[in-house]
Amino acid sequence: MEDSKNFIELIIDEDLENGRFDHVQTRFPPEPNGYLHIGHAKSILLNYGLAEKYNGKFNMRFDDTNPTKEKDEYVEAIKRDISWLGADWEDRLFFASDYFDEMYEVAVKLIKKGKAYVCDLTPEEIREYRGTLTEPGKNSPYRDRSVEENLELFENMKNGMYEDGTKVLRAKIDMASPNINMRDPIIYRVAHMTHHRTGDKWCIYPMYDFAHPIEDALEHITHSICTLEFEDHRPLYDWVVNEAEFEEKPRQIEFAKLYLTNVVTGKRYIKKLVDDGIVDGWDDPRLVTISALRRRGFTPESLKMFVELCGISKSNSSVDYAMLEYCIREDLKGKAPRVMAVIDPIKLIIDNYPEDKVEYFDVVNNPENEEMGTRQVAFSRELYIDRDDFMEEPPKKYFRLFPGNEVRLMNAYFVKCVDYKKDENGNVTEIHCTYDPETRSGSGFTGRKVKGTIHWVSAAHSVNAEVRLYENIVDEEKGKLNEDGTLNLNPNSKTVMTNARIESSIRNAKAEDKYQFVRKGFFCVDSKDTTEDKLVFNETVSLKSSFKLPKN
Ligand code: ATP
Ligand code: MG
């Protein structure tokens, strides 16, 4: 079956066919004012994927025209995340701030053409004069300044002769345009601020709608892909490209942003969680920044699969977080070794098993991938099992361990619960069982059946680890936002289990290694808090899923 093409590919095909362009060049233009999130991943993979598919080029460009919020820390994080995703910009790394001279020249050109003027209205007055959706705007009293006066005033702006907010340069288009973006938009403002790259060289900075088309044109971008909120800005994009008289005219195409249920996208919200200390940095595994997803155990392959399943569309909609979980399960199920891990341990003692005996069972590492081989797992008289695999008074249909019941210890023997002990608070502290040597795994025993199988680790042959369990950071059912606009946070989004016991095969696990903990889910070694003496795991995703891939 041939892949059906998305609407952007159809546009590109047509542009190549009718000669509007003879090559394809795309770019990803983040503003370095925060870390990238899953929505950006979609845009990166889309732009990079198109360049690859059409044998074109992909530019990495920092859109750093607003010095207030931009930082080098973000530049480095963004580069790291994009490389990790596999989008290779080769030697085409650019900064919009490198074009400040060219942008200034374009502004001067517009003034000379009578297409831009310096305006002294206050910000409030500019807003009033702009009109509304139903009423046209009014011309600024400064609109008819002469070219000479405008050139002089603009140069003075550049030379630092005016206070912030006292003068702006505006494009001279049409104050009665039905599109408010065309009502003499501001293209330069005075801002005495230090820029993370150009320092104090400039005290005037270009506005996004003016700067972006120039950046694209200077880099010979053919298809400038952005999100839907810029659709109404396209006439201005085209106006700038035409009036600046660039020979090659890039084309803006808009697509719908990716929104996900149960999580927080939007740099503004994520930054607030970080700044308020609600999460532990931009890479907290409960976030959906690319760094956080990576730390949590997602792979570039899973994100690519996810983006492909989402598709490219012209209308906004929200994707179920469960689809992202589906993708990582699909990717890891044949890749991640399976191990037995007891997250909330209780001791299980086999009364009739010799005290100093140790047996080793040969266990398959991944039943879905034979090439991953087998390993030896130690078994002994004292084991740990998970607290929720035992109940003193079980409800109907509980087939795991309870007094008098027999279960299979996965890969080992049948054991029967004969006794248990509790502390003064009523917590079970120890379970006593007997085992039946006849039921040894692999012996072909068929004498009787048991309904439950539970996992375990040998007390003396397991290692201690911290395991962090996660739930959604926002409570989607009650709405992501409270009435006052703050996020409706889930107080149980993170649970830290400090005494987990894991079979010793994971002893040498390294940061970002991924495992399936059998019967539980996929887990990844935390890259930030794991030390020589302490292993920390993040829950990537549980094994339970209600998600079904939509049929098409
Ligand atoms: P946010 O809205 O999260 O603050 P932004 O759009 O301000 O993001 P930029 O750094 O300006 O972030 O965006 C870089 C690119 O990523 C832009 O081309 C933008 O359209 C795209 N992008 C941002 N958010 C999404 C999203 N949710 N889905 C798809 N593309 C996105
Ligand atoms: Mg932005």
C-alpha cells in the first residue's frame, strides 16, 4: 500500500510541478525561551521528514528576536533534544539574531519606499487607533511623515536616543483592512535590553511578523511551516516578502497544533510548574517536554510512531495520552529485557526449603524476541513478593496468595501459604509457605493446576532500588484548569517507593536503560538521580491498556 500524502505534501508536489520551487528547504524555528515539548517534536519531525522525503535541506534556527526571555541554557537543551530525536541539521545551524543587520536594512528599504513610518503614539493609543473586528482603524497622525524624517528618526531609534515604548516603526499598509494584522503593524520597537548573543549592540528589536519572513527568505526556505494561529498573519508574511523584494519567496503553510489529554503542553504552563517548584525541573518525568519524555523512558522511535499516527491536520483537536503510551509499549515490547522486580516487598519464607540451598533457573529474557537469550535467576528459601499479591481475606476471584491457597512462583515452584505474621499496626510483615518440589518449572509437572502466578525475587540475590511511580499531573476528568485559570493538579502524580527489590541481573544497569518489570510495566533507569550506590527507576508506562488503535 502506498502512503497517502498529507495536505502539505500535496502542496509541495504542486509547487515543484509548476516550477514555483525547484527544491525543498524547511526549518524548525524555536524561540529559546524554554524546553521543547511533544508538540515541538511533531513540528521537528514534520519539517525534518519533509526535507528528507524530498531530498531537500533542513535548517535549525533559533528565533531569538525577543531578548527578555531567551537564555543560552535553553539553546543547549533544544539542540540536545533535537539531536536525540534524530533530526540532523548538519552544518545548518542559524540564529535569527545573526540577521539583525539585514533586518535593519529591510526596514530602511521600506521607509525609502514610503512603506514604513516612525510613530509616536503611546501603546494605549496605538491599540485605540487600531479599531476592532467590526470597526476599521484610524490613521496615526504620524503616518504621513516624510521619508527623510522617518529615516532620521529610525536611525535615532537605533542610536538609543529614545526611551522604551516612546517610538515604534510601523509598516504602512491599511488601517481599514478587515484583517487587523494588516492595520499598520509594528515592525520595530525600542527596547534597551541585553541580548543573549548580540549583547548591547542593539536597542531596537524587530517584531516576529516582520522578522520571520526575512529569516526564511535569507535562508532560502521554500516551505515555512507553522501552526494555525498564524493563518491570519500570512497576508503580512507575504507583504513583507514582497516589499522586501526577495527573489525567492518562501511560502507559509499552517497546520494544527498537537494537543494531548492529561498533560500540560504550552511552554508558559510548563515554565510555571518549574518556577513554582511543583516539578523537579524541565525534565521532570511527569512533564511532556522532550527531555522529560526521554528521562521517563520514551524512545525517539516511539515519538516518531506517535507523530505518524496523529497525522497532519488543518483543524485543532486533542489526542488521547493513551495513544502515546501505546506507542512506547509497542516499541519496547520486543526490545526491553524482562525482569522480576518487587516494588513494595514483603518477605516470603518457604518453611520446607533447605536453609543454605540456592537454585538457579534459566529464564527467557524476552519471549517476544528469542535473540535476547536467557539468564540465570537465583531462588532460595527467603524471597520477596509484592504486597498486593497477598491478601489476608481475599474477595472472590482473587487468585493470588492468601492463607491456604496455592500459587505458582513464576519460573520456579508452586507454593502454598501456611501462615503469616503482622506487626502491632496490623501490617503483614512475613508470609510462610511450603513448596512442592515436584512442581519445578520445566519439569513437565501436570499433576494439578493453580489459578494464580506471581513474581518474586530471592532476598539475598536481589538489589535494592528506588522506583518512582507516576500518574497524570493534571486531573483531566475535572478539567485541566481551575476557575481561576491555575492548573488543576493531581496530588498523587508521583509516588516514590524506596525499598524495591529487583533481581540481580539489573545490577549493572546504566542511565536510560529500559526494562519490563513483569506483570507491572516498563521502567527506565533515571539519568539524574541514579548514583554508584543507588539505582533509581522511573515508571515509563504500565502494562495495562485500554487503548485501541483506530482502524482506517
Ligand atoms: P508554546 O505554545 O508551547 O509556547 P511556541 O509556539 O511559543 O510554543 P516556539 O518555540 O515559538 O514555541 O515554536 C517553535 C515551533 O514549534 C513553531 O513553528 C510552532 O508553530 C511549533 N509548535 C509549537 N507548539 C506546537 C504544537 N503544540 N504542535 C505542533 N507544533 C508546535
Ligand atoms: Mg512562542
